[in-house]
Amino acid sequence: MPQDSLALFSLAGTMDYAKRVAARLDTPLSPVEERPFEDGEHKVRPLIDVNGNDCYVLHALHGDERQSVNDKLCRLLFFLATLKDHGAARVTAVLPYLCYARKDRRTQPYDPVTSRYVASLFEAVGADRAMVLEVHNEAALENGFRIPTEHLSTADLFADHFATLARTNATVVVSPDAGGVKRAERFRQALQQRISREIDSGFVEKYRAGGIVSGGTLVGSVTGKTVILLDDLIATGTTLLRAARACRDGGAAHIYAAATHGVFPRDGTDFFTHGEFDGLVVTDSVLLPRTMADAPAHTLKVLDSSKLFAEAIAHAHRGR
């Protein structure tokens, strides 16, 4: 497609992030009208002619103080359908955070597989493609969506951040549960490449049943080492805290945590009162709760992930 046919949109709640992506692409955000109605319904429409355009709609589907996750999902789906109705040549959902991605399998009798149902909704409104940042289960993403998907990893982003630390400290990368071992391994390999030295790995056993988390056995040696705990998201923080305590008990000298999506509980600052972490790193994929503004500046670091989407959009638009 010709370069001038690219149109980049965003909806309320993700506008600041989208502006950073647009700046990296040297492309202005296309204007939209978002109109709420008194009964809670809403209308979103593009304010440009999208006929024949290659359209990308950037929206993070996490609930916040202003809109629920379902509000955001519904607005996005309707807008994607609107673009297709008005002749867009291709419509791509660009998702810094994909909602319901954790419910990707049945763990109890009669359980839903909500991630697959969400994928069906994107297909039903005519989306041609989806780009997702660090989804909970990459295989479930590929199996759930029948439209092409692109999974963007934050392994290199975190590796760049932790390279200086790893050069001067004996380091081990630990996954807080067995399900995240592949994610942690991608990060470990990226970090190794930057420092040209072997880095050890480990994981912490975790079991969940009926909403109750158990386990906590550390597999791997961390004695006297700097531990980097890597996860895809922080929701309540209990998984990372449990893993950090296991590493402390195993003799770790320092513990850092990294997660792509800093969802956090509303009282997220409590996450820091336990004193388990020497530092915490997240990306800007979701808006942090307002309470996190009080988090210690030396403890919490937010990395800019907009470059990942800018590069992915540029490559997709050029047909790569």
C-alpha cells in the first residue's frame, strides 16, 4: 500500500500513548469524534474519509477509573466496524493491553474460554489483523484468533534496561511461575547477548485452584546473586511477592521485578511496603493507577514501549 494511505487512530484513554507512536511514525493521529449519551451508550466516528486507507486503531483494553474494560472493548469493536463500513482497505487493532487474555483455558467445570470469545468479536466486526504487546499466553493468542496476529515481545526492551546491572552483578533470571518460563528465557537470552556472559535461570512453582494460590518452591540457585523476576503483568502483585520471598529465602542478594503491564490494585503503593524489591520496572502499556504516583521514584521505573508498535505498524504498512 502507498505510504500516504496510512491512517492512525486512537480512542480516549490511550491518546497520550498513541501520540508517542504517531510521533515515531512521523504521522499525525487522525481525528475522531467520541460522543457519550445520557444512558451510557456512545458513538465513535472518524472525521476523515477512510475509503481505501490502511487503518490502525490503537487502544489499550484495561479498566481504569474512567472506563471499564467492557466499555473500552465495546467502543473499539464498534469503531473498527465503522471503519470497515466506510471502505477502509484494511483495519488493524493495535493493542498495548489485550483484555481477558488470562482466561485462555478451562480450569473448572463449565468454564468459559473468554480469550477465544474476544477473538471472535474482533473477527465478527471485520478486523483484518491484530497487534498485541506481551500477551499472557502467545500460543492461546495464535489459536484463538483466526485473523493474522502479531505478538510483540518486551524482552529486548527489558534487556536494554537491565544490561548495566547484569554486567556488574552475578545475575539470575527467574520466572515467578512455570507458565512464564518461555517468556523469561527470551529475556535471559536477550540479556546474555548484551553482556556477552552466561546468565542463570530459575522459576518458582505456583498452583491456583478456586482462586487460591499455593506453592512457592524455588527451582534454581540464587544464593548471593541479583535476581530479576520477569512476568507479563502485575494485577494484585501476589505472584511476584510470593516469588520474591522464595528468592529471599534462597539467599538472593538483590531482587528486581519486571512486568510489561503494570495493572496494579487501586491501592498499588502497598506493593512497595513489603520491602521485597530493590526495584520494579513496568512499561507504559497501561495507565498506572493514580495512587502509584506516590510510589518511590527510585523504586518504580516506567519504560516507553511506543517504539515497538511504531516499528510494527511501519513494517506492516509496507507489506513486510
